[in-house]
Amino acid sequence: MLTKSEIQKLEKYFQALMNTQGLYIKEGNTNDAPAEVYKASEFLGVIYKNEDEGEVSYDFHLTILPEDL
């Protein structure tokens, strides 16, 4: 589960990367649920936190629907 500090850092990173201020991240509902990424009210994808041998990484899965193209 992502901490509030991690969520804030990831939000700043994504806002700078995508040049948008409307992006935000919601915590997952349970300890093993991924965090959800939104732009305004539109769901974009999920972020998983990976911890392996003392190293942490974050996987972002972007959802693209055919009707969005």
C-alpha cells in the first residue's frame, strides 16, 4: 500500500511529467489494492508498489479504451 508521502511524490512526478495539475491519486481500498490515478474525474489507471530485496519501484498501468481513441 502506498503511503500518503509516496502518493504526494508520485502526484508531483506525474503532474510534471504530463504537464497537468488536474491529476490525482487515490489510495487503494485494501492493503493489497493498487492506488488509482485520475485526471479530474476520469480514471486513467493504477499504480502498484513493488518491494524486492530492499528496493522499491512503482508500476503504472494506463487503461486505454477503444472509444477513447
